[in-house]
Amino acid sequence: MIAFIRGKIAAYGTDWIVVDQNGIGWQIAYAHPEHVHLNDEVQVYTYMHFTENETSLFGFESPDEKDLFMRLISVKGLGPKTAMNMLAKAGYNAIVASIESGDVAALKKMPGIGAKSASQIVLDLKGKLVPVNTPVKAQASETYPKEIQEALNGLKSLGYKPAELTGCARAMSEQPGLTTKEYLQFALRYLARQKIGG
């Protein structure tokens, strides 16, 4: 199995890139070709998919993105091309937020995902994508309960910036007595609403 390929971008299209690795051009299905430029040095994390008729190589920007892809294709009825389209259209954070908050409606808006698939994704993956037992580091400004701090750490591990989490932390503090997991799900719904202007 090819874990990653390191080389230069030789070409790219709407949903693929070609990586020149020492004179060998690897054509790779890629969710974010808009993030690369010709001759960029890249390291692409890869997954090779075999069928009776073809062999396809799928590429990812990070190990986390690859891990999410692998979890998505483990869901019954969800193939690699659909998982790749989800990553291309919605992105890592939005997919994880929708799954962890149980937002079936948001998942149904993603390409190739119907009501049945959306429900199955939540059933299979909810609670498995975000670590909630991250050790809490003491901070001088720490005024929130341990459960909120742990939820905030989980959100940071998803790539949310501290500036994005300030209002979210205040909103969580107005919901006393929840568990870490409940705070995390509340926060993901809150952040999703902020993103779409709701």
C-alpha cells in the first residue's frame, strides 16, 4: 500500500492532480486542487482503491483528512468517489461537525448523500471522530468548567482557531450542567450556524 507520495505538481484539474516523483507521474484524485500550483513541492497522503475494472489513487492534504475518508468509506453503501466529493464540497471540519452533532439535514446537502446514507453515517461514526478526553492545560484566564475546557480542546484538535471559539465558549457557559460530549455537540451546532450566518 502506498502511504504517501512526495514530489512536484506537474498538472492538475477540477478533481485531480499529477505528482511528479522522480520522473514518474502519479495521477491522483484530489479534493482540493485549488490549493496547489504547478511545481509546488507536496506530500500527498494516499489510498489505493481496486475494482475489477480499474485501480484508482486518492490523495489527501493531511493524515486526518485521509482518516476521515477511510471512516466514510467504511459506512455501508458509501464509496470512495462519494466520500471524495463530500471532502471537496464540504471540507473536513464541516463533515466532522455535521456527524458529531448528528445533523442529518446538513449531511443530506452533500453530493451523493441521501436520507438513508446520512442517517447511516451518523449511526456508524458519531462519537468516533473527536477526542473528548484531551488533557486540559491550566490557563490564567481559565474560568470555564472542566467539561467546557475539554470540549474546547476537542474543537481545537479539529482546527478551529481560538478567535472562533471565544463566542462559542460563552454560549456553552450559558448551558450549565452538560457533559463534555454534550458541550462538544452543542458547540459544533453553534459553529455551523455561525458559518452559514444563522
